[in-house]
Amino acid sequence: MTAKTLRDLIEAKGITQQEMATDLDVAQSTISMWINGERIPSLITAKRIASYFNTTVDDIFFNNVNHETRLTDQETPQQAV
């Protein structure tokens, strides 16, 4: 995961690190370490992060996220293709 991608996703969603931490049930310091590139999340947590931002693990880790066109809650990945 690139720190910039995560930072951009948080900014695009308009949330704080603390809000994300609460929603994902992790410590705020963990979010901070991800953003600063000091740690990376486990695969299971990466899947939760991807779901939280309506994107994929591949997009987050390979920086293919288009922050303006994400799936809506009603769309499935197949509908968006």
C-alpha cells in the first residue's frame, strides 16, 4: 500500500484518521503508521480497507485508485465494468 494512496483516500472521503480507525476497529496510531509508510496492514485488514473505500486491494496497493469514480453502495464490481 502506498502511503499517498491511503492519505488521498482519507481526504477524498472527508474523514479523519480517528474516524477511520474507529470504523475499522484499529488504533489511530496504526492508521498513522500506514500513512507514514512505517507499517503495512495485513491482507485481511487490507481487504477491510478496500471495502471501506469501495475499491479493491489491487487498486490500493498498486495505486490505481481513481478517487473520483468509485463504486456506489448500490453497484457491484460487475456493474461498474
